[in-house]
Amino acid sequence: MYVSADIIATLSSFITLGIGMLALAAWMVRRIDRVENKVDALEDKLGARIDALAGEVTEVKIAVARLEGPPRHLLPVR
């Protein structure tokens, strides 16, 4: 069986392109994993800040409620 140089060149081109595409896909997966790890770290940091802020907001709400006193009625009680 005779294999021409054109067929060999075409097959080697396809193999080279396939290997390149696999390498690109592996690089993208690694890059996405790195970005995902950074996002997870930022999410944890932000979650801690939000939890701390929620506690402060509760304290402020209690302080405001104490300053305002009991709710006033529209009609005076006799």
C-alpha cells in the first residue's frame, strides 16, 4: 500500500492540532482552578466581614430602639 506525502502531512497536521487543543484545554482547566481558589478565598473573607457587620447592625438597631422609646399612640389613653 502506497501512502503519499500529502496524506502523511495531513495526518501529522491533524495530530499536531489535536495535541495543541488538548494542551490548551488542560491549560484552561488549570487557570480556572486557580481563579476558583482565589474566588473561594475572597468569598470566605467577605463572608466573615458580612457576619461582623450583621452583628454591628443588630447592636445599632437595639441602640436606636432604646433611644426612641416605646411606640407612641395616635390617640392619648385616658
